[in-house]
Amino acid sequence: MEQAVAAKKKASSGKVSNGTRPFAAFEWMMAGRYLRARRKEGFISVIAGFSFTGIMLGVATLIIVMAVMNGFRKELLGKILGINGHVLVQAVDKPMTDFAELAQKLSKVPGVKMAVPLVEGQALASSPYAAAGALVRGIRESDLVRLPSVGGNVRAGSLAGFDKGEGIAIGKRLADQLAVGPGDLVTLVSPRGAVTPMGTMPRLKSYKVAAIFEVGMSEYDQIFIFMPLPEAQAYFNRKGDVNFIEVYTDNPDAMPQFRRALDAAAERPIFMVDWRQRNATFFGALQVERNVMFLILTLIVLVAALNIISGLIMLVKDKSHDIAILRTMGASQGSVMRIFLITGSTIGIIGTLTGLLVGLAVSLNVEEIRRFVSWLTNTQLFAPELYFLSKLPAELDVRETTAVVVMSLTLSVLATLYPSWRAARLDPVEALRYE
């Protein structure tokens, strides 16, 4: 009587007395045996190996490519905004002869790091050895020293006393092309010189190289020349005014707020263009390329997940006799399903984690790997002339990396559901009938 009451209470509590709990030890044991395929199951083992390799390579490639593209965008943005302002301010109603006062007003706006008056013009730079086109900017010494990409990247010479002399600062690639160094003379030729009865005559003047800087972006190191602001005003016939004022802020992404504040602080009609408008096409193309690469590389993981499906289906077909015996010995459909779920998921999980480790290792050492491969193959894998940067950057994003791992794990688990369901639905009588 007491045993009957105990059995009744156990049944009413919802516990099953003649079964095993989900993911019991024997289920993991059976899954482990199926993962260690024998000689007659060698083809299935090869498919599992391809699935593992595909998932590992897919995850690693996704992480590496996303990190490089993030680094590429960050480096380009840093270089572009390091030598060009976040907001360009131009006069509307009259020449900007009050540039010093206006720059002072704009620099007092909260969040503005500095406001730099500039005179800008194009010229032909030449030396006894070569000639090249250049973009000449007239700037005050105090502003040039504070420019993020120039002041701290002087490779030769010095910016000391820049305002007092007639020296110029030029980019390293331009200096290499002209074969000049500090103290050498560079002749600048501007098509807009003095106006004579015979027409506008080109202006030609020689300047001593005071400093050589290296921004790290090949395009800028190739074309930029800085000269003292008064000298640039005289050279380009500006007559006491400037072309524009470039404003540098502490948050390039908050342009709408800064535009309103700058407009109020100017106290005169001005026209503003921010960095997003000036580089919209370039950064838009980078974003589109990044999204397309993510979709294409995701297909690698998807194909590897499909390989898991095909491998498990073949394994289920090969193990139909074993499944039938397990069922006749009391294993439930859920237990059989979990065995094959563990088998397939293990391939996906190990492949994903291995791919994560490989991706992180390569992303953190991508520049060293590039140098080694370049040395090994004696080729230039990352030409600065094509990619604008002097080194291969990489910037890991935690959220992106997590999303890649979660996506891969999800696809791997989903790929095991159908083969596991087929294994659980296998009729033991039919499976044993022709054995």
C-alpha cells in the first residue's frame, strides 16, 4: 500500500520514472562515438571535417574583414579630419577680413577645439630634379603646431619661427618626389599672379623648406604645402582676408548641434559645409562595400552549415540500425534527437570558437602578417598610392564580433534540427526488418 501511494505521488509530481533526464551522460557518450567515425564511416568524417573547416574559415574571415574595414574607415576618418576641419566656414556678404576676430568667436563655442583661418590655392612645386602639383595653404604657426596630423608628425626640420620666415612645410612624399630636404629651395608657380596690360602673369617665387611632415595618408603627404599666413595672402593676392575658417570639434558626429551654435556665434552671415557633406560619396561607398562584404562572407558560414545537414543525414542513414536498437532498449525519441543534435552542434560550436580565435589572432597582428608576406613574396601587398594609408589597419568591434559568433552558432544549431528530427522519427521495426 505504501509503495502504491509513493508511486502515485511520484506520478502526480510529473516526474518520469523510466527515462533519463535530457542531455544525460549516455547521450553525450553516444554523440562522442558518432563524432569519432570509424574506417567505414570515413566519408561522413570527411564531410564533418569540411563543415568544421568551412565554419572556422567563415567566422575567421568575417571577423578579419570587418576588423580591417573598420580600421580602414577609422584611419581614413582620422587622417582626413586631422588635416581638414570638421566644419568649413565661408563668408557670404563680404570678404573675411575680420578672420582673426571671427575665429576667436567660433573657438569659444562649447566643444570647439580650435578655429583655423586659411588661405588656399593651387600651385606647381618644382625643384632642380622634379616638379609636381601642390595644394598650398597659408596658416598661422600657432594653428599649424596644433593641427592633429601635422604638428606632432614633423619628420625633418622644425616649425619653430614658422611665422617669422619665408619657409614652408611640405609632405614627405612630395619632398621625396622633389628630392629636397630642410634648407633646400622649392619654387612655387601660381597661374594667378600680377595683372598687367599683357594679361595675368604667373607668379613665381622660391621658398626654403623649413619642415617635412608625414600625415600617414599618401594623398595628403603628396600634395600639401603649408606657408605662413601673411606670405600666402601676398602670394595669392588675398589683400588681408582668407578663403575660409576650418573649425575642429571634439565630436565629429554632432554636426547639427555645432552648426547651429557656430551660426549663432558668428554674428554675421556665413556659409558652412561639414565633413560629412564634403566626403559623403567616399564614406558612403565604404559603408556599401562593408555591408556587401558581410553578406558575401556570411554565405561561407551558411554553406558550412548546409554541410552539417548533409553529413548528419548520411550519419542517420548509416546509423539506422543503432538507432533502432537504442529505441528497442527504451531510448525515447527526444533522447535520439538530442544525440544527433549534440553531434552536429559540436561541429558548429568548435568550428565557431576556433574561427573566433583565428580571427582575433590575425586581426591583432594583421600589419605584422602583411609585412611578413610582403617580405616572403617580395611584393607590395598594400600600396599606399591605391589605399591612401601607409599601413594595414584593423579595429575590432566587440558588438560586430559577438554578432558574427552568435550568427554562426545559431546557423550551426538550426542545421542540426532536421537531421535530428529524422533520426527521432525513425521506425525501429522498419529499420530492423531487413537487417
